Amino acid sequence: MAEQVVYRHTIEGLFRSIGPRLTPGLKNQLKQAGLDLDAPLPRNTPRLVFAEALRITARQLYPDVDTEEGYRRLGQGLIQGVEQTLLGKALVAMWPIFGPERVVIRIQESFATVNNYVRTELETQGSAHHILRVSECNGSPGYLRGIIEAGLAKAGARNLRVEPFDFDGHACSYRIRWDP
């Protein structure tokens, strides 16, 4: 099996979304973990380095909440960061037109473009009710939960509920529901 890696654009997007909260102290901690944001980013970053970078960043940015909530907020922030780019702004502006049903499919497909190891399966339970199975959550289901919540909220999902379950330390399933 090939080394599990996260692609450069994923790292760039995550840390661009943090903006001025990316302090020298946080950068130093990330460098100690193997992610030097002051050097040109490599094409690929090992999964374990990325997982540790997520953990460090969530803890530093959200010290007053539990771990899961910190990861969740980090994931939500990623979608906000996407909107700060020219292409991202245009894409996110289309989500309300697509609606949450089409966006949940796009989110699931997008997870496959950020690294070489995540496998997903989307199972439709009914209108506005889906189960998304993800093979790897990099230490916490909260990060992907935040991405799903922020993306579907932008698409217009009302009374959105994203409930992680069956987390085994790697894989997790998400029950995704909203009012049709």
C-alpha cells in the first residue's frame, strides 16, 4: 500500500482559513510536529503529520472547549476559508442554488480530493436524510462534522443535524438530516 498522504492544497486551505490566528507559537508547534509552514509545502504531507497538525491547531485555537468541539470549529472554519478565495467564493455562492441534496453528494466526493486514503460511502435514507461513512477521520470525527455542517448550512439546510456514530478511532459514520 502506498504511503497515506494529504495533498498540498488541503494544507494550504486549512491554514489559510486560520488567517491571523496562525501565530508564531502555533507555527513553531506545527514545525516540531513535522509541518513547516514557513518553508515551501511539499506536494504531499504524511497522514500522521496532518492528523497531529489538526490536533495541535484545534487545541491552540479553541482551548476553552472540549476536543471534539475544537475539531468541529476547525472544520467549520475551513469552509469559511474557502469562501475567501476567488474560486471558493464562486463555488460556495452556487450551493444555495444546488440545494443541500446535491451539496451533500459534492461534499462526499470532495473528501476524495484532499488525500489518497479516505474512502466514503453515501447512503440515502430518504429526503433530507443520509448516512455518510468515512474510512478515516484523522483522530476526531469533529473536523469532518464541522465541514459537513458548514457546507450544508451554506446550501440552505434548515434545522440541520449531523450526528457522528460508530467512530472506531479511524472510521466514522455521520447521520445527516435537515428539514426538507
